[in-house]
Amino acid sequence: MKMLLNKVFRAGLRSGIRLQSSAAANAALSSSNGSLGFSFELTDQQKEFQQLARRFAREEIIPVAPAYDKSGEYPVPLIRKAWELGLVNGHIPQEYGGMGLSNFDSCLITEELAYACTGVQTAMEANSLGQMPVILAGNDAQKRKYLGRMTEEPLMCAYCVTEPGAGSDVANIQTRAVKVGDEYVVNGQKMWITNGGKANWYFLLARTNPDPKCPASKAFTGFIVDADTPGVTPGRKEMNMGQRCSDTRGITFEDVRIPKENVLIGEGAGFKIAMGAFDNTRPPVAAGATGLAQRALDEATNYALERKTFGRAIADHQAVSFILAEMAMKVELARMAYQRSAWEVDQGRRNTYYASIAKAFAGDVANQVATDAVQVFGGNGFNSEYPVEKLMRDAKIYQIYEGTAQIQRIIIAREHLGRFKK
Amino acid sequence: MSGRVLVGVKRVIDYAVKIRVKPDNSGVVTDGVKHSMNPFCEIAVEEAVKLKEKKLIKEVVAVSCGPQQSQETIRTALAMGADRGIHVEVAGKDYETLGPLQVSKIMAALAKKEDAQLLILGKQAIDDDCNQTGQMTAALLDWPQGTFASEVSLDGDKVKVVREIDGGLETIKISTPAVLTADLRLNTPRYATLPNIMKAKKKKIANVKPADLGVDLTSRLEVLKVEEPPQREAGVKVETVEDLVGKLKETGRI
């Protein structure tokens, strides 16, 4: 920190300006020829994307989010509008009709949408998770068929891996796929599939090698399954604690026949594909958690400036202002974490370490900050007429899905120790 | 007919921002404050783009007068569907005194230079609320004007305009070339889509100086003072209608 301040001062002196504010200092840094290389500046286009997402989120999503939370109804009109504006399916490459956005740009958009409602945003984000295995591992024909259709109509897809008996322990999934002629016959039960009842197609992970001694890296296969394939039966919509308008279901596969053309890469390659998707999808999930945390901070701050107690605004009481200060610290750091992890993968590097850190940290932060927001609101915070109780309910899942907080710690420890052992 | 429509767009302080007066009462604080396109200018751009989509006109050109940052406003218009932009550079002292008279001279010169069929502006800007530029430009060009438009329909070389006036709605028919100013209910401006924001980067923005158009920017106005409106005082509750009438008489209101 001190080194950075010294650099700022020296840069300021060199360009001969007085440092009146941090804004002036930043301007000096970017214009002086001593480029630091590391930049927190967004490009004009990124700012415009962010503005579009922000405007859409605040004007279209926020007014209707409480109603969707109450009814649990799937937000079809919002998803359609977002799709028309190009805010969904950002990861799909341009040659298949998508925007081909960088991971960073997608995260910027995700944070803005999540600010408005993480239920709506998760419904949209589940598309990215379902598509990622196809984007990373699909052949041209598969990409053309399954990614192409997503950009022609506002369709949904889903990532179908978790089962009632196996969430974190993916290697223990029981769904079986048996090769019969030119097809695979799949039997099994999946659970907690986001967009389960709305998806046009699924990315499915199933065990193709029945030998229990076969290592996970060879035993599983990734498939693309059309949702209308006979034998695919989505269960009922699950009533969850939060993100209630997002569609989460169990799905039963009963003698489902999948053509061999729908295998990703080849038999036995599934585990790596399924796990590899996360390096690209954890940064946006962290961005979503950050959006929720920012919203909680903004709501709490506005309330604290208006609500009076003992003769002054509660924000003037240090007990409350310290709560807000710590909320602010966490939000800023969560943002920096997801931005770094997104930037790393955009540079073409393996970002597992940063992605797990971002997701773990942002998930924890979202929960802490949302709880603090309810506290700042006091009795009103507990009540459904005020926006923060929904944030607290919505935040919890960020410590669970896309890799639990505990799994993230296993990954971070492994990556961290791995660096030391080298 | 050239089939070209010029749309004027102004960069103003965003409508949601809380305006603060500068300590020296010379104006309002603009440094570091969020700016965006004037809402009535958005409606003007939307109308022009709609006309192009209906194939009634061929090209939409977005024009803005101001400093470097005005280019952002032009980019927003390009992202909404305008084909190209013209940035008339006005900065520093000239920008501080830039008003409807100067802008209308610029618009008139550009409308002639670009052989515009229509010039569409917002009815007024939300910072100065002048409501003069459209009218002045029409007078300088000696073109017909359809101001406070809530409905516009092109018919050959004529334009039918439904205007919002105090008494209700007035429908007029004017010939082109003409100046139109957009009122609130003319349309609902579209969001720029992500693909259009990306495409807008490739669209051209030409740089022009007022001197190139032969326009003199000297202002005939001097701003003496800018101050906040008086603080709203608390009201008084009364029990009966007689009390109310009495109080109104007391304070000289009736």
C-alpha cells in the first residue's frame, strides 16, 4: 500500500500537478508515460455494457423482483427482454451467433443484473453453466446445433450433474450410460438442476465405465441431451429459501437414448469437461454474489442516513457506521477478487486458484453483508415490506452451489500448497 | 429528397442526480457528476431511427455541440441506431456561454450543409429548460416547425404532426424540409442492445469547429447569479374551512 502511494506521489510530481483527489491522481497515472501495467480502468465499451446492464436491471428487474420472489413464477418476460438486448449468452462465440464476450465483460454484466435480483440472474447464468462444456469441448457440429439455437430464440439450457446422493462428490454419481449400437442408454436421477424444467437441452454427466476401480478421469462421459427425448422427466419445481423465481428440479432419466453424435469429445472424457467448466463459471457466480452484496450495502446505507434514533441519523452512530464500513470493505474486496479471476482466464491462463478464491470469498461476503443489512434495518429488516430480508435468503445459496464453500477451500489449499511444493 | 435526418443530442447532467449549486453561485457543480443524453433528445433519436426502420428516410445523423465528452452522447445515439455522428467542438468559456441562439445557428448551418430533410430535436433540455433551440433554428432556416410533437407521420414531402398544446392536441401538416421537436409521449426510447453498442464503435463521428460553419459563438446573455430555490417551509394544519380561508386572507394569498 505504502509503495503504491509513493508511486502515486512521484508520478504526480513528474507530471507537475497537485494531487487534489484520488480522481486526479488516477488521471495523472494513466496519462503519465510510467504505465504501471496493472489497471483498474474499464474501457469505454465496458463502461457502456455496464451502463446498459445497470439501466436494464434497475428499470426492468427491480420493480418486479419482489413479486417474482413471492410467486416463484419463472421470469419469462425479463429473460426474453434481456435476451433481446444481448445480455444473456455472452459466452457463446461470435461464429455461432453469440457476443463472444470476454469473461470479464460477462462478469460486469452479471454483477449489475444480480444487484437487481439474483433469482432472475441465476436463471440467466445457468445458461452459461450449461453451455460452457459445449463451448470448451464441443465439436463444430455440436456447437452449431446447440449453441446456435440459443442465439436464435430465447431458449434455456441446464448443467445436469448433481444427484440426490452426490453433490460435492461428483465422482460418486450413479447415473449410468450404456452403449447400445450407435446410442447410449441412460438411467439415473439428477437433483437441484437449475432451469431443470425450462431447459431445451442439458449437459449431462453419466458414468460409462461400470468398473469401480476405474479412475474418475476415465469413467465418466459428457452428453448433450435434448429435453424432449423420451424418458426425460423433470420433477416438480422445488420451493427454496431464496432465489425463488429460479427453476430448480429433480430430473429422472429412464432408458433415455442419446445418439453417439451427442458425446462431448469421447467416452471417458466427461469428468474433466464437467470440472473444467467451473474455471469459467465461478468468476461470474462470484460477480453475482458481489452484486447482491453491493445492493445490500446500498440499501443499508440509504436507510441508515434516513432513520433517526436518539436524536440523529443512525449512520451518525459509530456502531452503525462501523457495520457499514466493514460491509464496504468486503464488497470492494469481493469485486477485486472476481475481476482478477475473470481477467486471469481471459489472459489464457489457468485461473483455478483465483476462481475458487473469488467464489469462496464473494459467497461468504454476500451472506455476511446481507445479514448485516438486515441488522442495520433493525425490526424493519426482518419484514418482507423491506428489501433486505430477501437478500439474506437469496445469499445463502452462494455458499453452496457451484462448489460449496468447503470444496472451494479444498481447491484453494491444494493449489496453494501445490505452488509451494514446486 | 435527401432522406437524411439530423438529430440534435445534448449532454446534460443525469436526471437522477441531486443538483448542487457552486459555492460562488456562478452555476451548478458539473465536475465528476454523472451526465447522460437529455431524455427528450433520446425520444428524438428514437423517432428518427423508427422512420429509418419504416424505410421512410435513409440516414440518421446525430449531432452534438460541446466538449470532448459530447462524443459519448453521440455514441449512445449511434448505439440506438443512428448511422453517423457530427461532433461540433465547443469547449472552455465558449461552452459555458453556449445557449440556444448559438446552437441554433450551428444546427441551421449543418442542416443546410447536410441537405437535411428533417431536423429533429428534443423539445427542451432538462438542465436549462429553454425550449428555444428548435424554434430558433426553424426561424433561421425559414423552415416550417412542428414543436411539442406527440405523433409524427411522413407523407411524401409533407409531415403530419400532432402537437401537445395547453388546450389539448393540435394536428398540423407542414412541408419538408422542417424542424420537429419531440415531446414526452412521442415514443418510448429503446435500450441500446449489446451488439449495437459494439457496432457503434465502427460508426464514424466527424469533428467540426463552429468557425468552419461560419458561426459566431458570442453570447448576448450574462449569467448574474445561480441560487437554490428557497427551502420548503412546514405547512400549518387548520381545523375548519373557515380557518383555512382566514389563514389564506392573513398571508395575503386571497
